[in-house]
Amino acid sequence: MKKLIYSIIAIAMICCAFSTVAQNRWNITAGGSISHNTSKMFDGYSSGWGGGAFIGGGYEINFTSNWSLNPQIEINYINNGNVVKDKTTNEKYYSAWGDFWNLNIPVIASFRFPVSDNLGIRFGVGPYLQESLAGRKYKYLRSNEEKESLHGSFQNRFNVGIQGEAAVETGNHFSYMFRVNYPFAKENWMGKIITLSLGIRYSF
């Protein structure tokens, strides 16, 4: 895990060293999301989705008109939507609902190409680091209830994953994106939660 973190930092530093400052741009992002607990369910049962949001900023390092690297830092709110229902009756069987405030640090490599003078398409992918800053869980099974607040060590609240995105760029400043975040760690405080997001980015 430490090697991966050091590698991401090293890549970002090297890219900064070999890029031209005049080519690079700061940006801010914001949007909404839905999240889903990907833990395996019993046959005949399904887990729901929960709403969330994110806001952050980044620094886009442009190597050419097509290729760029964008280190970012974001704060996001996630609701795992983990209410388990019987698919046949649609009745709630079990709830392990939780919401979390996280610090995310993605490093996204992107390729863009123009469609017209004021329209472009951008695709990006890269790793992200995540640390849960605050959160709570609520568990319910029949008449038994249990509530729990965020606790544990840095490692228990840490995750790493992959982020992919597709965006439409309009003009020189605005872009509209769809993103997918998929975590690798299964046994941590949040669990394994996939997140789909729609957002807007403004580049200065």
C-alpha cells in the first residue's frame, strides 16, 4: 500500500517537472452521486442505492492538446443505500444503512479530442486514495437496532480504488462529466461501495 502511495506522488512530481506552467490550469468540480454496497446478497434479495454529493479542485497538467494529468482533492458525502429488500414482496428485510464524509485524492490521466470548434470529448482513468473523515452506521434486523459512529485507526478508514470518467467539454472553461469510483479494499469501515457521479467542472 505504501509503495502505491509513493508511486502516485512520484508520478505527479515528475509530471509537474516536465510540463510547461503556461499550459496548465486550475479547476473546480462539483456534482451529485449515487452509491451502492456491492457485498454479496442472499438469493432473492437486493440492496438499494443512496444519494450523495462531492466538491473539490484540481490542477490539470497538459502535455499535448490531447493528453493531460489531473491530480485532484475532493470532499464527498456518500450514502451507501444499503437497505436489503425481498425481490418478490419488495419488503425491507434488513438495513445496514450508513453515510460517510470522505477525503478523496484522485490522479486522473485523460485523453481528449475535438468534435467541433467549441465541443470536445474527454476520457480519463486513474487511481484514487480515500480516507473517511466522519460517518455513522445504522443496522436493523427485525426488532434489533444498532447505531455506530466512525472509529478505528487511519488504516481502518483508508481505501484505494480506480476512477473512470467521460466528459463533454463546451468551450474553454466548462465540462460535464460522468464518473465511476470502484474501491479495492473490502474489509474497512465503509465496506465495498461503488459510486456513480454526474458533475460539472470549471477550468480557469
